[in-house]
Amino acid sequence: MLRALPLRPFNRCFPSKPLSTLMPKRKSSSEAVETPAKKSRLVKTKEQPEPLAQRSESLWKVGAHVSAAGGIQNAIANAAAVGANSFALFVKSQRKWTSPALTQETISAFKAGLKEHGYDPRHILPHGSYLINLGNPDATKRKKSYDCFLDDLKRCEALGLALYNFHPGSTVGQATTEESISLIAQSINDAHKATESVVTVLENMAGAGNIIGGDFQHLAQIIQQVDDKTRVGVCLDTCHMFAAGYDLRVKEEWDRIVTTFDEQVGLQYLRAMHLNDSKTPHNSKKDRHENIGMGHIGLTAFHHILNDVRMQGIPLILETPSFEQPEVWATEIAVLDGLSGFDLQSEEGLDGLVERVKAVVKRAEGGGKKGKKGKKAPAKKGKKKEEQEDEEDEDE
Ligand SMILES: [Zn+2]
Ligand SMILES: [Zn+2]
């Protein structure tokens, strides 16, 4: 039976029992209304976002890449407000080489916030700066990237975080794939020596041009050259996988992909996933994130993931367009959480869930700033969205 998803209309406080209390018995959401939502006391923020959804107790840790505007401690309440059981954030401006150091006050507020909201550092996946290219054969440019990378890692450690996700890099057309891979591994080794504990998590890429990481083998080759294997891992982005040629739509294919990953890289290295649908078709080599169920991948693929025990206990992060409306992610998280144990043979099927996402996206597109991507910084002035995205595909 289709479970009633505990979602409320726009901007309404959603005081309810945790989603998990609804899940096994599949009660209607109307039974779950009355307890006032717990207010956070410790994190001092300008404004605590009103909770739109309660967090589920699912073993699959679904969350989103939330905004850290106004101070990174704000990311925690933003994640909790959309019912996220994991989250991603930028630990400094993702488009600048340097940012002011974290203050002791920010660090304390962040740590207090994690405790207050009960987030485990294993479920938090900071995303590295988009500028970093550790595969660049130009030593001066690579050094600039490395300094930015190392600074990110140190920020993570100061904040008590365990993981750090970044894009492997690009040859920029000036080196062979093998050469760039060695340079990337070398930087990781150097950074490991300069830090204590944070695990560097390589993201698979969409497979465009000179970019490293479209093929699982690239990730395997980097890991092979990393000395401290306990401090390296992989984050699999569904949109990137699909764009790079891995077709996760059919269950048998999904299982084959995971087996291939296990053989080539090793499942023990899988530390996180990014859950994104794709605006572009299979094997397009294009990185265009779409809301869950609304793109070429489709909701069935996410059903494979949310019912695969191998994907339990790791952050499963949405980087879908939110149009700055938190209810988009609240809905996507509830829909994804609802997929675990969902019977595909049921009469309702997945269509009703897709409709829920479509409806909230439509409302958000009307109310939010059109075209703005959830995980991205505001579009540069005077540039259209597509232009900005194309810039991101370039290898710098
Ligand atoms: Zn990424
Ligand atoms: Zn990603």
C-alpha cells in the first residue's frame, strides 16, 4: 500500500511523530500531528528554519547538500529541517581559492549543533571546492589546488568531520590519464601526511573530455597509488554514473554495476553516494542533475539503491535542484525513504511518488528563483544557467 508521506503545505511547521513511527504500520499522516517540534537550543543562528519533516529511522541515510550561508553551523539546522539523515556542505566558498579561517566560535557552534541534532560525522560529507584540480600537470597550478585542498581537509578536521568528497581532477589535455592519476595520488599522499584522520573520498565523474573518474578503473588506479588505504574512499554519484555509461535503471544491471565496482575498486571503499536523476540520456557524458524520478534515470533505479543493504549506513546525498525551497528536498527525502521496502508490484506503483516530486518542484519553480541549482552557488551575474553549467564541465 502506498504510504502517506508526512508532508505539509508550504512553510508550515510540521510537528509530527517521527516518520519512522509511521513507516512500519503505515498509518495516515493525519494521526501524526500534535507534538510541537523540538526547538534547537544550542546553535545560534539568525533564524532556525521550521522543520518541514521529521527524520526517519531508516538504515539508508538519505540527506541533501544543504546551504551553509551565514555560517557553516547553519547547515545542520537546514539539514534537520528537511528530514535529512545525512548531509553535505561546503566548508568554505566553493568558488574562491581562499576564505577566512574558521573561528573557534564557529567550530564550537558546529560541534554543538551536531550533538544537538544527533548527526554522526560518518553521515556528513563535505564537498570540496570546484576549483581544485590535483591532476593538473602544471606544477604551479597544481600547488594552488593542493593548498586549497589541504585547507579544506584541515577545516574538516577542525570541525570533527570524518569524510571529505572531491572531484579527482583533469588532465586539461596536457598529460596522459595515467600521469594525472599519479599526480592525484601523490597529492592525496602528501595531504594525508599533513593531516590526522579525515578520509579523502573520490567522486566518480560523468566522463566528459579530459576529466578523470568517469571509469571506475580510474578510481581504482588512484587508490592503488595511495599509501594509507584507510584514508581513501569513493562517492558514487548516480547522475555521473549514468552519464558515464553505467545504466542503473534495470535491477540486474544495478547489481552488475555494484559487482563491477567491487571487483575493480572494492566495496569497502564505498563511503557515500550522491543521489541525482539526470536531465540527459544514458551515456551522454554530461553532468546535468535532475530531481529524483523526473529525469532519464527514473525512480526505479533509486528503488534498487534504497533496498540494497550494501548502501546502508553511508551518506546518500541529494544534489538536485531545490530552487531554494526546502520542501523540494523534504519531499525527495521522504519519497526516497519511502522506497525502502516499497513493493514494486503494488497496484499504486511508483507513479504516485513521482507525481509528488513533480508537484513540489512545480510549486517551487513558481515560488523560487527559477533555474537555480540546489548545490551550487548563486549564478554569476549576467550568466545564464546553461552557460554556468558548461563552465563547470570545462577542465581547468
Ligand atoms: Zn561533486
Ligand atoms: Zn555529485
